[in-house]
Amino acid sequence: MTDTSRQRRGHLRFDDFHAHFDTPTGPVHAVRGVSFDVRPGERFGIVGESGSGKSVTAHAVLRLMPAARLSGRIALDDVDLLGLREKDLRTVRGRRVAMVFQDPMTALNPLRTIGSQVVEAARHRGLPPAAARAEAVDRLTELGIPRAESRFDDYPHQFSGGMRQRVVIAAALMGEPDVLIADEPTTALDVRLQARLLDLLGRLSEERGMSILLISHDLGLVADFAQRVAVMYAGALRETASAQQFLRAPAHPYTRGLLGSIPHIRATGGPRLQSIPGSPPSLRAAIPGCAFEPRCASRSDVCGATAPVLVAVGGTEHAVACHHPHTTGPGNKGGGREPGRRDPRPGVSGTKAPPDLLVVEDLVVEHLQRDGGVMRAVDRLSLRIPRGSCFGLVGESGSGKTTAARAMLGLVPPAAGRIFLDGQSITGRSRRELKTLRKRMQLVYQDPQSSLDGLMTCGDVVAEALVVHGMVPDRAARRNRVRELFGQVGLPDEALRARPGELSGGQMQRVAIARALALEPELLVCDEVVSALDVSVQATILNLLKDLQEQFALTMLFISHDLGVVSYLCDQVAVMYRGELVEHGPTSDVLVAPTNPYTKELLEASPRTESATDRGDPTVNPRPDQVVEPTWE
């Protein structure tokens, strides 16, 4: 039964909210006059690119940014949160408003067990220890933690990234808050766990009257979950709408550009993704007109001179800040390749299949557990990857995808089975022999920030691979080779001297790809390389990978939980579940007419945005002379 008294609580309101940060190079105006409300029991989503102000807005509710200067008003049931004393604010944190952070490793204490941290979140409720433990185990089980009781006393480092995220969510829900703020809560989760989590949060919202503010770069996920959606860009709201209006009739060119960047699950590869050109503006200075004007193909003189304000465009739930809003529904079709055809690849549309570059036979990988037992991470995996093809490997967190890929690269010793690269056995090789083979196989990691040395310049990061393998001994020739690689991945020369931390996530991922290409590999393994990127940046990276594969005849093993991405990029796909291969075949067969129940469940759980604007929208597909290159400050 729904608690009606609880439904009257949890009204969160922002009125002309601003956030400034003082930096050595001047103040940054991160959020600029945002006004909206999250109604009691409502599910409200905020989307936008990195740096748009989404997370700053969310974190300001609990005043989690001591360095920020906040102004305006943020009210919870008429209580001004910005005006509360720190002592009074502690009674709000966790109890009335709970937060799920994007990075679970920084949210969890590595020196404490996960069980103690989940139970601690319910301390204010006065539950007896045994009851708190039992409820915590139930919550962890509900969120998909296997053997939650036996793993209650494990530490965060003993969990996968997706499992750690579920622990953080369980801790937030233990406090039974009136408002739950979830900042990118599903980034590390596969589509099935995403669906399970959002179903749980939706049910709790209805049963408890809990308001939910969801921050995400996954537009399909937000549209599936939220009742209303707000789009932020350069620190301000650009559009607010119901979820249906957001998908069916986006009015702002920026919203249409974001939706047009999303790859959909379809029988063919589909048209080329249309990413938004250029970069968001610097927030260090005033913006006299529309902040999106430099990137918009519909701009006029008034756009650069006068800042637009939110104006209703149809219905009480839909408003847009644009001088030239679209009011006729999704855009016109056009651009890209013919939708009914996938690019011809060797062995896909040709008459003769190419030879297999990578062959895996009955691969078994086992991990030793703390109790002395053995956990089989990969169980008798067999597959063949044709030369010149893009092969997708999908499955939920913990299914064995990454472990299998690392074994194929010789980074993890197999317990049994055989692996062949172009007919040469990889298994049983010495370290020196493996080093030679690894020139032919390169890995691009999920998180470029942790895989790139932050103390080196990006140019030196890429050059290091050439030095280690002795490929270009002459220093001047090496500099020229690195500059050539940066050009191939779309990075300007300024990036050579920048350190990874000075670049955006998409730019860092380009550096990681350049490093992998430096050794001229035959096999490129991409492990969730776009899962944490904004959709517009994701589209750019996917187009880049497709172009590089065709240009250099690369063979790719692409690991992802995003079936739309796999559908766009891959010729064949294999589905893993609990270490086993459960389905394998051409992408058009597996993702359109699957035969395995698990594959069907993955497809049913995938967020859909098919009613969104078409990628050929001319407002986000400008002429080449309108494209603005990213800049570094």
C-alpha cells in the first residue's frame, strides 16, 4: 500500500540557482540561473554533455562542494537548503536526501567491508543490528549481488565495478530518503541490471512516494525511466519536456543533436552517426547570446546577440530556450549511408570468407578464491574472428567478457584450451615471445584516465609504445610518427603537449586509440571504450573506429553492454552468460531474431529511442566549414 503521507514530502525546487568556482585563472560560472522543480514522488531526469552543469546542480542540493559559491534558492518542502547551518544539514543528508555517486570506488571506504557501509546508512532509523543486517542482505540481493549473505564481509576491491555500484545504491536506499539523487548510477552496469535497477527504483518511488532526480548521459535510459526530462548545456536549461515529448518532438537543436548521436539496434549497420561538431563554450566568461550558437546550423544574428529564455512550445510540460525551435516533430530523413545496407566487409557480403585471424578453442579461465575454492570465469569458450571483421562480445557484468579478452591477449593464463593468432599458438609462450606477439594485438581500455600516465604528455604516452618495442629509434622520426597518429585519430598538434588530465574524456580515449595503433596491430581489442562517454562524443569515437578499421583493414574485438553500439559497429556478435557462450552469429541474426532466452532478455532490457529525431537533421549535420575543432585552455 502506498504511504500517502510520504507522498506529500520530497518536493525539491531550484529557483534562479547559480554556482561559481574560483580558479587560478578566474571564476568559472558552472551553473547559470537554473529553475525547475522535482515534484513529490516524481522521477525527473537531467541530460547533457560533460561540463553542462548536471552534477554540480545535483551535488549542490546537499552542499557537497565546499569550494563553490552558490546563490539562488534550493528548497526541500519549503526548507531553504542553501541557508541551513551545517549541523541542520546533517539531518537532511542520507535521511531525507540520499545520493548515489558516479564513481563507487571513491564513494566506498576501501578499509571497511561493504556490509558495514550499507548498514551504516540506516543507523538513523534505529534498527537493531540483526534487523539492519537482514535488510541490507535483502537489498543487496534485490540489486543483483549474488550470494549477498556470504559476501557481506567482503571489501570493495573484491567486487567488480558494476557490483560496487550496486552496493552504493543499496546503501542509499537503506536510509529510506524522501529524495534520491542518482548521478550516473548505471554507467558500470549492463542493460539487464540497468533495467532491474530502474524497475526497483520506479517501484520504490511509487510505494514510498520517493522523488528521484536522475543524472545521466544515456538519453534512452532517462527517457525510459523519467516522467519529465530537462536538457542542460553550458550551465543552463535548454529544454524541459515530458519523456514522450522529449523523444517524439524535441524542439532544441542541441536536444535533436544528442538524440541523433545514438546508435539503434537494427538489422543493418544503419546510417553514419551524426555527432555534434565542436565543443561547449568556456564557462569562464559571460556568454552574451545563445551558448549553442557556434555549433548550431540554424543560427542567425539574433542568436549571437541575445540569450534565449525558456518559452512554452506546446503543452504545460514542454518549454525550450531557442530563437528557432523545431515545432514539427522529428527531423527530416537524410545523410549517412543507405539505411537498408551494412558496409561491405570481408566475409560479410563477399562470396569468399576470409581466413580467421583469431581462433579460440575450449578456453577455460579460473580464479582462486579466498576460501581456497576455484571460480570458473570462462568456461569452454570457442569462437573464430575472421580477418578484417568487427566481432562483438556482449553480456552482463561478471559474464567473463573482459577476462576472456585478456586471455586472448596473453594477459591472463588460461587453465585449459588453446588460442591461435593467425595460426600461431599464444598459449604456453614465454614473456619474450608474448611481447613480440603483443605488437600484433593491442587493447584499448574502458577508462582512458586510468590507462594513461597522468605525469606524461600525451605525445610521450604514444611515443613510449614505439620506444618499448624499438620500432622507431630515431627521435625526430618518432615525433613525426606520433604527430601522424594524432592526425589519424582527429587530435590537433596542441594535444601532443597536453597531459591526459587536461583533455576531455573523448579526447583521452582518442589518445589511447592512437597509442594502440602506434604498433600497427592486426587485432584491436576495445573493452567498453565508449560506455562512459557522452552520446555525441561516443558517436565521434564509433565513427572513428569504423573509419580506422576500413582504412587499415583492422580486425576488431569489441566488448560492450550497449547493444545499439554493437549493432552499429559489428559484423558478428557473441553473447556470454556466466562464463559460457550462449549465442553467436551474424549481428543481423542475433540482435534481430535471437534464439537464446538470455539474449532476448538483453534486447528487451535495452533502452529504446527509435521515435527520436533522425540523424540526418540538418541542424546537427553542418557543412564542413562549420565544424569547430576542440580547444585546450
